[in-house]
Amino acid sequence: MPRLDTVVEEIAARMRSREERGKVASYIPELAKVPLDQFGIAVFTADGEMFTAGDADIPFSIQSISKVFTLTLALGKVGDQLWNRVGREPSGHPFNSIVQLEYEKGKPRNPFINAGAIAVTDVLLAGHQPREVLGEILRFCRFVADDDTVAIDEHVARSEKVTGFLNTALANYMKAFKMMENPVEHALGVYFHHCAITMTCRQLAMAGRYLAFSGRLPGKGVSVISSERARRINALMLTCGHYDGSGDFAFRVGLPGKSGVGGGILVVAPEKASIAVWSPGLDPHGNSVLGSLALEQLAKAMHWSVFGG
Ligand code: GLN
């Protein structure tokens, strides 16, 4: 087995020299300002070691990766009842698509497309004010990252709010089907803010530990969720975590992962490592070009794919 520190360094060096980097998300104006020439990687292993390279300590907007944390909280709150509100099947459609919602009467395909994540946020809001729910989400992120400096970028949240016509449409559509219990503006306000949480690769790899290690924080004896729940969230990440690029990500990388349009990807190598990569250039599905490529190389070099090989 090659040494992980060497593999991580070599991957970062290769990514630095790549010309084809995709395009930064431009539909959220604040994200369009992020320089394209950045790449970071952080790998936290079962022995409690952290390996990083490149821009692993630069904070970025985690965007849809936050949907993993809100899903964890919503399952903790209502358990399997969550599946009355949102499905568990890959959508095969872009993350902000509305077409399936009409056929499926306002029940989103899965918790990772935007409609599904807004429905999950609505579940978290039951009986609470938006501010309280946002506080709960941020506290959870800080707890699993073991870092109280994890914060929300208000500029990004505002930028998304003023241009969030599609997300507003999705939320209203669900409301029309009586699939939203709280005011649409409350659910959207919390959603835009949790997408605007910023983390570094190092913080994100820390935050993913509970998914990589059967619900526990290794070395701490702390159980965040049950191993069964971690396994199920990982299954959803594998099948739905990259939207209509999920099949290709499974084919190339072979690990559960969740991407965000900030260019981050959180990936789980069960019982082996929690991995975070970031590079802001995206492919047409909204997944980081260099991030996916780096993970493909890492999984191959370390033989970490859940499919063997
Ligand atoms: N906040 C983004 C949106 O709602 C999240 C999308 C993503 O990261 N894929 O469009």
C-alpha cells in the first residue's frame, strides 16, 4: 500500500498543474467571485491522523454539503417518518429541477436535491423559530468538526436569497401540494443560511468522521448517531450525493460523497477515512472538476472503493 502522505501530496501537485478546471458557479453572484486556481485536500484516517495538501485551510462555501448535516439532524428528530416527506431514490435530474415535483405531487425524490433539502429544513422548523433551527445546525457542524470557528457567510446567504427564484419556486410548489408545514420564507431563510456555512477542507474532513466511522468520533468514544443511520446516510450519498452525476461519481470514485456548488466534496471511505476536497471549478452537473478527479486518483491509489479493486 502506498504511503497516504505521499499520495495526497502527489495528487495536490498534479491538480496544481491541470489546465481544465471547469467553471465557478455564477448563478450565486457571491460564489462567482471565488478564484478558480485553488485546490485543497484533507484526509482524516482511522488512526486519528490528518493529511492535508494544497489550500486545505482556506474556508469555502459548503453549499449542498450542508444537506448531509441537516439530514442527520432531521433523522434524529423524526426518525423514519422523514421518508413520508422525501424519497430515497436518485433523481437523474439537475439539483434545482422542478419537473419531477409535479409528477410526484410535491414529494421530492431525495434529501439532497434542493426541493428535498428544503423539505428537510421544513421538518427541522416544526415548533421552532428559523433562528433557533439555524443555531442548532451551526452548533451541530461545530460539534462534529470539533471547531467553534465554523461560521455562516452572510454575504453568500444574501446573494443566494436575492437570486433564489428557482428555490423559491420549488418551495412554493411543495406548499401548493400541502407538503410544507411552515411559511415558505422561513424554510428558505434557513436553507439559504445553512448552504452559506463556510468550512476549510480540514474542518470538513473532521465533520465527516461520524459518517466514516459508523456514527462515532474515533478516539473520543462519542457516538453521534447509530451505525445503522450512518450506513443509510452513506447509501444516500452514494446514490444521490452528486445529483445527475451520481452514477458517474460511483463509477469513477466508488465512494459515498456529497458535493456542493462551492466546489467542495465530502467523501466517506467506510472505516478507513473521512475525506474533503475543494476546487471551485464545476462540471455541468455542479460537481467540482478537480475535486472529482483528485478523489478518483486517491480511491484508486489506496484501493478504497467500496466496490473493491
Ligand atoms: N445553495 C445552492 C442552491 O440552492 C445549493 C446547490 C448545490 O450546492 N448543489 O442552489
